[in-house]
Amino acid sequence: MRYVGVRKGLRAIALAAIAAALPFAPAHAQRRHGCEAIVYIDANFQGGAWRVFHDAFSVPPDWNDQISSIRIINGVWEFYIDWHYEGELLRLRPGNYPFVGERWNDQISSFRCIEPTD
């Protein structure tokens, strides 16, 4: 009987550790006040859209190297060529960016909000 309780406790700890190690924030991540952006797979705000309120030190595999247009609703955001906020960066302020440019098209692997705005 006692063994089952320990096993369940260890399982809960293991699941928490796995969740903490995920390379991107889950869909239920808490909104960060003053930081909101929408990234799109295709130019001109077409294709899949992902509304974000949080940093992503590693975008999910289906978004990695796929972003072509961006709307910055709030905040100053930095987008990076490499995971973990490394490599070249593109800094964007609130506005519409229907095409991120040839250099950045399908190259973004991480991003973060560096300055919340209203």
C-alpha cells in the first residue's frame, strides 16, 4: 500500500519536471501584461496564426523556421534566428509587419518581449 503512494508521488514529480523542461510555454500560459503579438506562417498575415503573450526560448517544432509575418499588438519584441535567444535578432515595436523580409523569412526560432507597452 505504501509503495503505491510513493510511486504516485514520484510520478507527479516526474511529470512536473517534464513540464518545466518544455521548450515553449503551453497554451494555458499566463498572459504577460503589455506583451502581445501574433505570428503567421505566411506573408500578409495568412496561414496559421499563433497569438502569444509570453516569451518562447524555443518555438514549437511546427512553428520553428516557419514565421513570415508578424503583428505586434503590445510590447517591444525581439525575434532570434537561433533557439535560446541566440544569433541575429530582429527588434520590432507595435505595428503590422506583413513580411519579415528575405533574411528573416522562415528563420525565427525564438522570441521574447523585452519591454511591455500599453
